[in-house]
Amino acid sequence: MARRLVIMGSGETTAGMLPVHRRVLADLPPDPACRLLDSPFAFQENADELVERIGAYFDESLGQPISAVHLPADADALTRERALVAIRAADWLFAGPGSPSYARRCWTGADVPEAMAAVLAPGRVGALVFASAAAVTLGAWALPVYEIYKVGEDPRWEPGLDLMQAVLGWRCAVIPHWDNREGGTHDTRYCWIGGRRLLQLEPALADGFILGIDEHTALEVELEEGRLRVAGRGEVTLRVAGAEQVLAAGTDLALDEVHALVRRLGAPTAVPGSAAARVPLTTSTAAETGAGSITESTTESTAEPSAEPSAEPTAESSSADSARAAEDLARSVLAALPGGAAGARADLVALLGLAQQAGQDRARALAEQLVDVLVGIRGERRTARDWAASDQIRDQLAAVGVEVQDAAGGSTWEWR
């Protein structure tokens, strides 16, 4: 039995997140009260369809029936009170896709955040699973994503629910879709706002940090054990004033160690963009050995780089290798494109040109963009029942180490 806070960057109802959901549900009491909070998408014309689709995912894929809690922004007093009762009584509460700003409107006021926090109250066994749009609301600050990206309003923060502070003592902003690449030729990282806007927003977080969660990635916090785990295909990023610590998939850390990492990033020696602030943490047995110091059982280290000469590859050579890897991947997948996909081919050619000049992080992002485009094209070919083209793309991706998994809700992929 456990109390868990789970935050997903995206993909909350895909095959890739099934192992995470299974772990969480397995620790709940028998016949748990599982609730889907519809607020983030309650304004949409297809809200009922989304409730049905999400319910089918959990029922058919996990054998867990869930019931919806209806809480729109214009809820009357009776509807709101019924929703609060259902939230407080939940053993498992899930909220996901939709609009972060609309979700915040639905949950404004102390009663809803307090009801959510009650699911994780000491002495209870419960889970709070927030993903995508809902995840944006969890911090002290929340991004008005659509207003900035689609409407063109000035970059700004809005007040969040501050549940991270209430549950973990973390004063932070939660940004899902951290590694988003849908823009292709323009920067849509950081939940579509891009790097330029993030730099404009970051100074306002003088007393906090950013918790970035990649797409198809989950951050699992086990409150009884006091541990944090990263699962899925991407990474979780801790960022303070531009300095970052990357927690790779498979990372397993004590929460005290995470606090130490955030303190270290905020220290004057943590220079934004420095190599020391970008070391991926992949150990599952890291331990805190002193005030703010972390040691690892792997060969990687989060310590400041030594000034002594080393036979290890330099950052420049690693960047060049990654750029070449992205270029090789691009050339391989270009050959797999169906002849009619001229627009997509042009996009890939443009990405290939960028990959040739890329640094390490950018090269990896470009390589994954290329795969995403190909998997999308393959999905279109499958819908059109063009099995030959679909198989050709799948086989070509497999040849460069990409495994595609097909399911009723669509296709996902991962590096082998």
C-alpha cells in the first residue's frame, strides 16, 4: 500500500504508460474508488466522448473501471459540492488532457486543491495522477499555454494550485511536454512556448524552480518511501535559472537527494548552460553523503568537472558524434518515405540540414523528431490500408534501432 503522486508529460492513455498505471493501481485497496476529473476538457463539445474514451482505456487495458467527476467552470453550488465529496473520497484521482487555463478556472479557490491533497493525506492509501494540461496546474506558477502560443499574449505566469508545495514542499512550476517537437522548423519545447519565451519567464521564479517532464514520461513520487522514480521513454529536468539537472528514465532517488540537487543548481557556482549543470543522472542507488553533495554508483558523476586532462571524449567530439548519428538516421528514414509524402520529405530534408550543425542535445531532439514524423506517416498509411508502405517504414525504422508498437489508440515507439 502506498501514497503516490504521478505526473506524466504526455501519453497518459497510451501503451507506453500502462506499466506505470499498473504499478499505481496495484498498490490501491481492493475495489478502489477511481475517479476521472473532467475539468480540463469539460468545455469541449466532445467532453462526453473523451470521458468514454479514457474510461475504456483503463477498463479494457487495465481492468479498472473508473467513474467521472463533472466539475466545469460554471458549476452550480450543488454540482461543485458533489464533485468535492467525490474527490475527497477517491482512492485514485486522474486528470489529464485539455486546457490548463480552463482547468485552473474550474479549480480556483482553496476547496478544490485541498480536496485533491486529501487523496494523499498521511494515513491514507491513494494516488493522484495528473498529466498533460492538468499537470501544468500543479505548481505555484502555471503556464497559460494557449494564450501565449496560440493567441499571442505576452509570456507570463498565472497562479497555480501549489499542490507541489502542499504535498512535497516544492515551490516550482511544472512544465509537461518539455521536449515537444511538433514545431519542426520552430522551437516548441517547454510545452510549446519555446526557449526564447522560457528565458523571458524564468527570472520571475526567483524563489522556485522548474520541473520539466518529457512527453511519454512519468515522474512517480512514492510518499511513504520518500522516493522519486522516472519511467517512460524520456527524462525529467530540474531547472534553476537556466542550470539543469537531467534525470534519465530509470532514475530512482530519495526525495532528500532531489532537494540537494535543486539547492546545488541554485548555488552561485551553477552556471546556466554549463556542462556541469547538464549531466544526466541515471543511477538508481545515488546517496547523499554531505550537505548538497551527491555520489552515484555509475561511472557518471554530478560533481564539477576536473581540470585534469582526460582520455574521455570531449564535449565537442560527443556533439559531433551525436550530430552524425542524427544525420545517419535522417538519411536512413528518408529512404523509407512513400513517394507521395513530398511535404514530409521536405520537412525531413530541412531537419537533416539542421542536424548536420547540431550540438548533442539538439541532435538527439532532431533524431527523435525524424522518428515522430515517420511514425506519423506510417499511421496515415495504415489508416489508408497501404500495408506495403506501412511495413516499409516499420522495417526501415527497425533497421536504425526504433521499435514501433501498434495499439488500438495509435502507435508508439521507443529506442531498442
